[in-house]
Amino acid sequence: MSLYTEIISTAAQAPAVIHQAIAAAYAGPGVAHLTLPQDVIAAKAQGSVPSILTLKPRSEVTASEARIAELARRIDQADKIVMMCGAGCRGSVDLLCALSDRLKAPLIHTVKGKDLLPYDDPRWMGGLGMIGTRAVYNAVMRCDLLLMIGTDYPYSNFLPTKSTVIQIDERPQVLGRRVPTALGVAGSVRPTLKQLLGRIAQKTDTEFWDEVTDERRKWDAMLNKQADIKRSDHQIHPQVVARAVSDLARSDAIFVLDTGLNTLWSANWIRQTGTQRIIGSFNNAAVGTALGQANGIQALNRSRQVIALTGDGGFNMLMGEFLTAVHHNLPVKVIIYNNSSLGLITLEAESVGLVPFREAIDFPNPDFASLARACGGHGYMARRPSELMAAVVEALSIDGPAVVDATVISNEMPNLPHVDLEMIGHFGLAKIKEAVLAVTGG
């Protein structure tokens, strides 16, 4: 959704309307959209551009003294603290680490905050929710204080109802709207944490930290086992694809994730360096957006490695964007998890006990590698584990846009950090219904 959209009908309108669009984008922050008819594009605008000095990103918001004092008091009273870091923490990593060390508080992240720190930083315990770990879920449910910092994390079923929650965000409208919240601090992350660090006492008890760290190691070991390319001789597991791309990418690569089941594979198995970026829509129903975003990012910096990871359904929806990459010589690399279906729809249906409507979500695909070559780019096929690494290495190293068509197991289940008995019953019921329909032909 754009923050501002307008048509520039005459050249005379251009300076004022463009100024307003830029101001709206900065104020959001977000997207501003302008439509320029062809005759207007060719016309010359008269006069100087007004008010350029007013066009600046919005300033940081400083929290009130009273709120900082109350925040410090509540932190000093708490024993088991978890710090949840979102996109609003960008630019404040040093302060997050300093606060974590002082409070012996594990750092956890949203998907938008995953790339803030390298995956192997001892403070960085993992994500929350379906794109997350059991260690983090347990930590959030066992802590007595959850600090939500620079995030409006929307999945309330993964947030605690018995622990105290404090939220720090420069957007007052998001404070307290996801879960019962004891204190909302309206302030930008960096100035708020700077003020806070000088007020809180050093904690020394590491029992909670050690428990979370131990659970995190066990979860990471499971992820590594699932991503082992030797796991199968004949079939490619999607986790293996994500880990291969992650380990072979440049240390400053930009990963662009599409929406769908493929998001779970990429976001859970990419091992980010801390200097890489992980970008995506991260909105429901935004399937098919990754390649368009990747092209835009690559156009801004042609020397940086940009990798779009998408399901076959998402690629099919916007495959014309690969022609755009070829046309403008954008060296985007596209990794396709090819399972011939809309995998997340299957998972969502079964999670509520329904039989997936296969006629709508299973589909034949073209040979994506041949399609890429027909468009003038490069295409590589991987149908077996023995072919995967060579395909990814070649695609990432070649000059120009490239596609890796990786055929992955279609019925692979993602890890579920938290599964209740009701959900287990729904999955079981759906599988029974599918088996009956297979026998009866209904």
C-alpha cells in the first residue's frame, strides 16, 4: 500500500507534486507512487525546485524522562528478561548487544530483524513463530519480562500473556495493540537505549541465559541435520537448498524472500553473516513479489550480489520480471523451490483439518532453466542432491541474470516450534480425509 499516489497531469504540477511524494515517503516511511503520462514526461517544468531543504528523513524521537525512569525501574525488578528485536533496531546493534550483556538477556528477532546480527552471535538466539525456534518460544513463555524493541510483531499467539510486556517504538499507534502491555515507551530505539543503559544495574545471574543457550544449540543441531546435502541420495530437501545458497553467497549478499512456504525454508535455514541483508514483503498474500523487488535493488547497485528465493508458484506469477532483468542486464540470481504446488496453502488447509483443494494448488511447471535461457539469461537444473551444489555455484558466479530450478520434495513439513493438541488433531484429521478420498476417488 502506497502512502501517497497522484497523477502529474501537467509539467507545471511536477515540482510541487514530486515534493509532496518525497515528503510522504520520508514521513511514513514507506512508498510514494506517481503516474506520469508520456506527454508530461517529455515536457519541461518551469522554475526552480522549491523547498529542497525540507526533504529529509524523519528525525529520531526521544522518549520522555518519566518513561525512561519507569522502564529502568521495571527492568531492575525483573530476573528473566528477553529482548525482541525488530526492524526498528537497525542502526542500534551496538546498543542491543551492550544491553543484552548487562542484563544477561537473550536477543531474539522478528524476520525483518534477522539480519541485524550474524547467526552465530551467542546473544542471537533465533526468531519467534513459524520462522523461529522452540528455544525462543520457550524463552518468551518462561521469561518474566519481554522487551519488544522496534517491532510490531503481529502473531499474538506466540506472545506471552502471563509475563510482563514492555514495548519500545517510535510509532505511538503500535504500542500495546498485539498483547496486553504493561508499559509503552514512545521513542526511537537508539536514543531510548542510550538513555536506558546509564540507568540500569548490571545483572549477574546467567541461569536463564544458559538454559536458552542450551536449547538453542540443540535446535541449531537439528537444523544442520535437516540441511545436510547427504540426507538423501535421490531427492532434494528444501532446507538443503536454502543452506546451500546461504553458505555459497557473498558475505554482503542481499537475499530477497518471496511469500509462501518457501519463506519458511529460506528464513529458517539461511545463516546470515551480519553484513548481509534479508528483504521481502513479509505481508500475507504477497506471493510473487521477490523478483520484482530484487530487480529494483539490483538496479540501485549492480555490483552487489542480489539473490531472489521463491517458490515455483511465486515465480510463475511474475516470471516476466526475469525478462526485465535480461533486458536491463541486471545480474539477479533466482533460486526456485520447485514442488509443483502452492505449498503454504496445503499447510494452512491441513492445520485446520481440511483436505487441500489439489485441483487449484497443484500445477504443471515449465522447465524453468530452459525458460531462463530462452529469455536470454542463464538457467540451471537440479533434480537430485548431486546436481544442486554445482548449479548454485555456477549461477552465483556467472555474469548476468540466472535461474536455478531446484526440484524439492513436495510433502516436506516445516519445523513447528509450538504445536498444541488441537493442531495435531487437525493435521491428523486432514490426512485421514485425504487417504479416504484417495481410496474412494471422491
